[in-house]
Amino acid sequence: QKEVEQDPGPLSVPEGAIVSLNCTYSNSAFQYFMWYRQYSRKGPELLMYTYSSGNKEDGRFTAQVDKSSKYISLFIRDSQPSDSATYLCAMSAASGGYQKVTFGTGTKLQVIP
Amino acid sequence: DADVTQTPRNRITKTGKRIMLECSQTKGHDRMYWYRQDPGLGLRLIYYSFDVKDINKGEISDGYSVSRQAQAKFSLSLESAIPNQTALYFCATRGRGTGELFFGEGSRLTVL
């Protein structure tokens, strides 16, 4: 079983829809949770960064962490064609001077105009 | 100019050849990483370095070696390339005390 599970999609939605992207994990030591966005032929870029459980909102994006269920989500409101990309969840546990970051495999999202 | 620059962006080579992928950064970060990305497997860590004198193996270091020539430069070598090393390779940096990784644009390597 992988430490981090993420549905690869692809997920196709109409412009303006609310998008929900999810990851589950098995390592209860994970404390830091991240979402990266990766456009085609580009490197991943950090979208959201949260610590422990709870919600964090940034514009149209909301990251949600439920540590009791080992489940994290990223919601995108009013989705735009420019949101079409692959979304990678990532997580880490504090581990001395090095925080090993474990990535999900990514969910490919397409927002149709 | 990009903060993390990788060269070459694309490379096709043959089995048994030696290949070097180079990474340079202008972010002033001391921590640098090499990942490979494969469909269905996600990003996997090959090597990481905390400073010029500190090199560490990641999850999948077999068949790879690295060199940290300076704080800003970190290169990845495949001594004798094999077809299952065909992948997209990313260099990344991270500052102290933060979790955010900054990635380059990737080097697509094809080994025939």
C-alpha cells in the first residue's frame, strides 16, 4: 500500500464548477500538508501549505485536512480553464533537519470553457 | 530568468551512455534535491544535499550519482544509462525552516 493515495483522474468539469480533489494517507506522523499545481511541461509549484488539521483559504482555493480520517482535500471554486493542470498532494512529518516529502501521483484536471 | 534552471530540457541517448543533468539556482537556498517523475508513480526522491559537503541518498539512488559543485549547482549523473531510467527529472531547492520546494522546469530523458 502506498503511503499517499491520490486518484489520477482525469477529472473534467465545466467552467465555473466547484472542484474537489482528494488524497488519503496512511502515515499518522504526517503533520505538514501541501498542494502543488503542475502545468504541462512545467515543474510543480506550491499552491497551498497547511500544518495539522483544519481549513485554509486562499482566494478561490481551500485546503482541508482531517487528520483523524487521514484525508486531505483541495477545493477550487469558480473553476477556470487556467486551472487545467495536474494537482499533486504532498505531505511530510518533522524529522530532524530534513523533512522527507511524500507526493501523491497527481490528479489531472481539465476545466472546459 | 527562472530561479531553478535545468539543462538539458530534453535528451535522447542510448543504453550504456553516460549522461549528466545539471541544475543551478539563484534562490540562495542551501538544500537541493533531484526527483524523477513517472506516470502512476509520482515524484520519487533520488538524492538530496543540505550543503556542498552533505550528500544523501533518497528512495531510488541506485544507478545514479550526484555532485554538488557549489551552493548553487547540483548535477545528477547516470553512469551507464538504461531504458528504465527514461523519465522526467526535476531539480528542486528549499530554504531552511520552510517546507516549500521550488522546482525547475524538468529534464526529459529518453534512453533507447
